[in-house]
Amino acid sequence: MTLSHSERHLRVPSGKPFHLNDVDPSATPGLRKKDRATIGATLEELHEQLSELQERLWAEHSRSMLLVLQALDSGGKDGSIRRVFKGVNPQGVRVTGFRQPTPIEASHDFLWRINIALPAKGEIGIFNRSHYEDVVAAFVSKEIDDKERQRRFQEIRHFENYLDRNHIDVVKVFLHISKDEQRKRFQERIDDPKKRWKFSSTDLDTRRRWDEYQDAYSQAIAATSTDESPWFVIPANHRWSRDFSIMKLLLDRLELMNPQYPVVTDLTGTVID
């Protein structure tokens, strides 16, 4: 698959060492700081392009796209979904959030709940967290050991290859913020009564293990970024730049897919009285 400039810039190469420390979370790929003043108008134009491509994908009804969003707490997953998919026909978009497995989910293999949430033909599926929680959070919390983690890495590679062969284009995005930016966002939630519901004391438990999570995510990304299903690490300290990067990435992938409206010929000349 030919990659656009933005994809090459953000993509994690397959089979090569990688660590999140190598990516500046305050970077603004493809943008200059002064672009912030005009980014709103640019995003409006991109929203129109995304809406058109999503409509074509839905009408074609033979392929689908899966956007996997991962980030540490306050990384911007919810905000990205809300802003990037603004104005897109909800009929063809399905969002699934994955939290700690329920007793029923935990009684199955770790990919069971992922399988039943996959997008149908024509849909754009969005995973707010995903099966990667089961190789990152589960490892850091010592629910699984490294041997099991490596086995799950292999299962994920096989699974995502299966999705690719079944015409589900998987776009995996890690929203990368700095520890200081996370502190600011946590404090904003605490200080704003309307946002306090978003904050949990467990967020601080995760924050105390920041370095462990950075290492675990880096290892998971390196182990599962493949030619068919690569990872894209997007600097996310700046929301405006983050949203632009996600939008451009999705547009690049949809344009490469190039979905088409079905050709209907038997209605030519039909006149409704």
C-alpha cells in the first residue's frame, strides 16, 4: 500500500525498535504554531471530505474501517471522537468503549468481546480502548506474565491480519501526551465541577506507574505494528493539532480505499408521475 506523507511521518515501522520517548508529544506534524488560528476552517473542509468518503463507504457496503484509539488517561480519546466525526452520518459509524471486562467477558478469551463489536460492511467502527488493554494494563497490573503477553501479541497479529484479509482496514492510533500535560488535564477536571465526574482516584494509581505504562505501550506498539495493520503515534498535547492529524490520517486511508457508489443502470429513464 502506498503511504501518504502524513502516514509516513506518524507510522511506526514494522519490525523495528520503538519507544514513546522518541516522539515529542508537543509536536504539531505538518503544522506550524501559527496555523492554530485558522485550523477551524481547515477542519470544516476536512469534515466535508470525510463525510463524503464515509457516505461512499456506506453505499458501497463491501468493506469497512476500524479506528482503534489508545491513550493514557486524559489522552483525548473522547474529545477526538467527538470533534473528528462531527457531522458524519451516525448511521454508518459505530463507537464501542471497552472498560474492565465484565464477568461474562472475562469468562471468554480476551478477543471475544472485540469480535462481537467489529464494524459491519460499510461501517466505520471506533474502539475507545480495545484489545490492547489486555496486553498493557493486564501486564502492568500483573494479571498476566510476559509469556502470556507475548502469546497475546502473536494472537493480535494473527487476528488483525485476519481482519485485513476480510476487508476491514484497521487504523491503530496512540494519542501521546506528556506527563505534565496529563497533570494539567487532571487538574482541570478537578477544578471544574462539570468535569469532576470524569476523574477517578484510580487515574492517580495509573499515573504513579507512568513509566511502566510508557514501556508497556511502547513494547505493545513495536510488537504489533505490521505492514497490514500499522500503528500511528500522534502527538496529542495540542488538541487542535491532534484532531488535524487524526482527520488527515483517516482521509488518507479512505482515499486509498477509494470506495465507490454502486452503479445502478436499470433506473435510467425512469420518471416518477
